[in-house]
Amino acid sequence: MSVVLSTASLSAADRSERWHHAVSRTFIPLDVQLLEDDPSPGRIVSNQLGSLRISQVQAGPQTVTRSRRLIRDGKEHLILTLQQRGGAIKEQDGRQARIGPGDFSLSDSSRPFRKTVQSDFAFTSFHFPRTDLRVRDEDLRAVTATAFSGQEGSAALVATYLARLAREAPGLDAFAGRQFAATALDLMALLINERRGHFASQAPETAAATLVRVKDHILRNLSDPGLSPPGIAAAHFMSVRYLHKLFQLEGATVGEWIRTQRLEKCRTDLLRPPALGYGVAAVARRWGFVSPSHFSRAFRAAYGVTPREWQTHGLSGDGRNGGEREGTPPPTGALHRSSPTSPTKGASCPTPRPVRPPSSPHSRP
């Protein structure tokens, strides 16, 4: 349920004190100085997703300060602010940044900071415990009071996710809300690590969890011939470069991993009885292979036999129930590799070499 705090019903004389109370209650203890003689009404609408509080804030010109005196409360929280209307100037850790509409920035409550807005404004804030963001202290300190542009690159993907999460927050149940909030913080950690020039080696837990989600997305979309690194990266709000970095942990490229999974699906389907009705090309198309010839070459390179040879042998038991147990490799010597050239008339034929049995379903080509 959304929590609404508003000063609209109060007289201008009473708004300052009430707004100061509303801001400190929503975030952390802060000093608030309104910059209008007759303060404009202010409004804060908040939703809680696990440990993440999302607040939509609208008000008039003001300066908000986290002083050393207030830091004594011991609260270590981060506030990510996504600016929507009006501009702001943020100051922390010796830096000053101008935050415009579409930009977002971070503030750390464990150290002094100041934010000033000179006109009516609207922003969405994401407030959460410092320990929930898995980045090193020195990396976090390096990006406070920094404008992340929501118009390009990885920061734009993060901004898009945050804005959509804020819109959907009122309708999310507790479990889904916690999961989506965790994803938001994972994305922010990835962005900070990218900005700082280090990736999975500095955040193994974050990278591993993200890789699991990416793999699940790939497996659910194997049948799509258009499945590609740019589309996968966009679906997970990350850069293509970072996607490739994740798969370096697997010792394979994104394309190699997709091809391996598709081949395994095809290898299994070719031994199912319905495959008799629609053949090798249809199985290949079902799992995202556009070209039958490309599929045949890839299959032979991976398993040592052509798709037709594998299917014929696997279905040769009785032609109806799939023959041997699904996935059972052919007996040694049952199939032979074709010679690159046919022997000339009268030439002796070398003894065919047995083909290595197809790999297990979990081995890489």
C-alpha cells in the first residue's frame, strides 16, 4: 500500500515544518531549507519493496543537507535519485554535479552531502541500506555526486528499469517486489563496476546471479532465430560488452553457448517418435536454426555424425517407439565418417575408423 505525505492542505506558514518532518521520515534525518517566501505544496508517495523504499517526490525550491551532526544517528543508507523535472546540484566527497531530467545520482548517508534545487521539481528516489549494494567502499565513494546520464549506454538501461519499477511498484506483491528490487540493486552494482573498470572478478556473487538469469532467458527463447547478444543484453538492461564478460566465466562466447544448447535440444528431439513425421529440417527450425545445411555441419562437428545418421540409428529399433533408450550413443563402429573423396575404381578401401560416440548432454562441442 502506498504511503502519501502531503502539505497541500496546510497554510504556507505551516508547510516548512511539516515538510521537514516528511522528508526526514521518508529518508533519513536531514536539514531542509525551503527557498520560497510562500512555500509551494509538497507531496511524497512511497512504496516499500523489501528493503527498498521507492518515493515519488514533488515540491518547490529547497536545499537539503546531511550534516556531520545528523550523521551521528549511525544509519548507513544510500539514496539514488532519478530526476524527472527540474534540475539539481549535488555535492558530496569533494565533487559537485548538476543533475538534469533523465539523470540519476547516488548519495551516501554515512558522509555529509547537500542537494539544492532552484525551481519546482519532481524526482523518484530509491532508498536502501548500504549493505544491500554489493560494491566496494572505494568504488561507491568514487561515484557519489556523479551524474549518470539516462540517455545513453548502460546507465540508460538502468534508468529505464528504475523508472518502470517505480511505476509498477504499487501493484507488486511482497515476493515479486523483493525480487525486482534485488534486480535493481544488481543492475546498479553492475553499472558501478563497469564505470570503475572492473567486472565479474570484483563482484562474483552479483555476476553469478546475473548469469543464471541470462541463461534462463536464453533457454526460454532458443526457438527464436533472432536470439542474439544485443537482444539478450537489452532484455537484461546491460551492455553487450558486459554480457560477453559474463560468459567468459563459462569459457565460451554467447553464440557458442546458444549453439550448444540448441544442438542438445535437436539431438534429443531427433530420437523422439514424432520426428519421423517432420524430419531433420523441421527439428532444426524448431530450435532456431535457419539453415538446414548450417545445422547439419554444426551437428556433425559437435557429435561426429550427421543428424540423419543419428536419427536413423536411434529409431532403428522398431521404427515406432524410438528404438534404443533416448540419448544412448550408437555401438562402436555402427556409423562411420564419410571419406572426403570416393575411392577410385580398383583402389583398396581403408578400414573405416569407428566414430567417437556422441558427447553427453552436458559436454561442450
